[in-house]
Amino acid sequence: MEYLILFAVVVVVVVAAVASNRRTRAKGRRYGGALSGSFGVLDEVFRPATYEAQTVQEAETRMPAPAPLAGDLGPDGDGD
């Protein structure tokens, strides 16, 4: 009887995971799990240089590209 209950719990967890994965794929987004934050804290404690590099990389990814200045000739110097 205990095996039947254990099997039912495992089936419910697997069905919930598959449904969540399909819903996430349908929306085209990926979400981090609850444990990703806790591992981030461990990363910050034991590998601070890596954590700082990741923080800088995320900030640079979110920043917009700088707008060109008026009268700037551009990287090749011909004004195009």
C-alpha cells in the first residue's frame, strides 16, 4: 500500500513538472527555479570574483547601446 502512495506522489510531481515545462515553452520565456537564488548566494560566498563578473555582465547586457553624437564621423571616419 505504501508503494502505491509513493507511486502516486511521483506521478503527480512528474505531471506537474511536464505541464510547467510546456507552459514555459509556450510563452517563450525561461524562469529560474527557487533553488537558483540559494545557489547564487553560495556562489557569492565561495567565488566572489565570479559573482562580481556575472553581475557586471548582466548589467552590461541590460544597458542600451550609446546613441551616436551629432557630427560624429563614426568608426570608419567617413561620416556614413
